[in-house]
Amino acid sequence: MISASDRQRAIELITEAHQAGARRHHACQQVGLTLRTVQRWTRQGTLHTDARPTAARPIPRNRLSPEERARVWAVCHESAHAHLPPSQIVPRLADQGQYLASESTFYRLLREADAQHHRGRSRPPQQTRPPVTHAAHQPGQVWSWDITWLPGPVKGLFFYLYLILDLYSRKIVGWEIFEQESGEHAATVVHRAVVADGRLLQPLVLHADNGSPMKGATLRATLERLGIVASYSRPRVSNDNPFSEALFRTCKYRPTYPAQGFATLEAARTWVLAFVRWYNDEHRHSGIQFVTPTARHTGQDAALLAARHMVYEQARHRHPARWSRHTRNWTPLGTVWLNPEIHIRAEAS
């Protein structure tokens, strides 16, 4: 947009050139304007200012009202949601039969108020080429497990948390805490998980890294006896077991995680028991369409997602102008791949 003073100066230069004998449209070209533009500016013999900055513009029909924006803010600051990101808040509201706004709108309103910040200490993820690939079409086909250290009562003393995760449902199917790392303890945890989940003598792949407890003779013998196929990450590659690593991150970034250490082994077991119950039965996992691992493990996710889809369709019916094409895809997740890049390359070739 050209200011009023610049318009006035351009008109003066064009008028001066025209009075000196130049053709008006040539004079307009010299200052970068067209004759039509100059005629519009000087219509009825007076110089008109640019009315675009003050023009009345219609309010978009799909914009949230002040009351709706205030409701979104109030929900984000409720005690039940204050520690959750919008990606967790929106599905929870949908499960309660409520739809306030899309997930992106929640994020946008938080950014506008400078209330959306990274709260973790993690580094950006790095992708590497995994060595093997496995597909889980239903629960009990592919498990992933690993061991992590939990801080003890004094510096340098640790407890060791063994966790087994079902890749299809993301459910924790087995866990225990010991004071040492050993293949014997690993064999005990795996055997208990197989019996508890009803997978005895059923085809199963157990993926782990290359730590010594994972390749101990006792564990290998136990896997052979149970009919379990062992799968391993590449040597000296820390992130070839992504599902277990992600689970440990979720565990250690819980607000109640005692970063200063657990006083006793029993205290560690009590805390992890509460975490496992929360993770399996309350946590809406982003990798399985924001349903709980237990719901997916037991096949209840299809009904939950169908009901969530109906909530979105009803919201779209109430405010069709707010939806450009279709509602969010709440179709249940299908096959889960461990290291899917290799599978994709094989199909492409």
C-alpha cells in the first residue's frame, strides 16, 4: 500500500511532467504506476486515500466465539488437564462426549498466549536403519523388552526394572524390579508374562537389544522351551529397540517420578506398580489412536473409536463451516511393524 504523502508526491510529479509536454501515461510509467491507477486516485478532482486498511471485513463464520475460546482456555487449565498436551486433552474430551475445538486449534490458542512450550529434556529423535522387521497383526505376536536403571537411595546404587511390552497394543504384559541384572531374572520375568497373558506355547517373537542378560544361556533355554523366537538389535546401537526406549521415557518423565531416587526396593516396586496401572488403563497412547493399551489389547478400541467418530460427526453437523473436508480419522490402527523401513523398501523393490 502507498501512503497518502507518497501518492501526493507522485501526482505532483506526473502533473509537472504533463504540463511540460509529456504524455500522461508515459509520465505514470516513469513512477511505476498505470494511468488507470492515477485516474482512480484523483477521481472527482480530489486525491483519495487508500481505504483498504479501514475497510469493514466480515468475520469468518468458522471462527471461535470469545465464549468458546474462553472454554478452551478453562479446559486446558483444569487440574485434570493442566499437565497434558492438546493431543491428550482432545481425545479425552471426545470420550466424555464433548467437542470444543480441533487439536490444532487448541495448540494455536496456547501459542497465541505463549503457553505452549517444550517441557521435556529429551533431544530431537534420530532415525537409524533397523536390522530386522516384524509385524504384529494382533496381541501376543511381537513383544519388546529391556532393562532400565532406577536410582536408589544413595548415589551409585541402582535398582533394575525389567519391562515387557506388547507391540500391537503397547500394553505392559510383564515387569519386575531386581537388585541385579541377570539372565536368570530375565527368564523369570518372561515366563511369568507368558503365563499371565495366556501365550504359553504360542508363536511369539521377543525383541531385545544385545545386553548380556538378553543373551544369557538361562534366558535362551527358557525361550526355546516356551517356543519363543528371539530377535535382537544391532550391536552398539542404542535405539534399535524403539518401543521399549519410548516406554522408559514415558516412565521416567512422569510428574511423580522420584528423580532423587527410591528409598527401598519395595518403594520402587510400589511406584512402578502404580505407573503400570496408569499406563495400561488410563493413558491414551498416541501410537494407537489415543486409546488405552488395555482397551486395544482386549479389542475394545474399535467401539471406543467409533463412538469418538460420532462425536466428531455431530460437532461437524452443528458447525459445518469449521470443517474444510472431513472429520479426524479415528479408524483403529491395523498392523504394527517393528522397524517398518525395511518392509517398505522390500515392497518397493
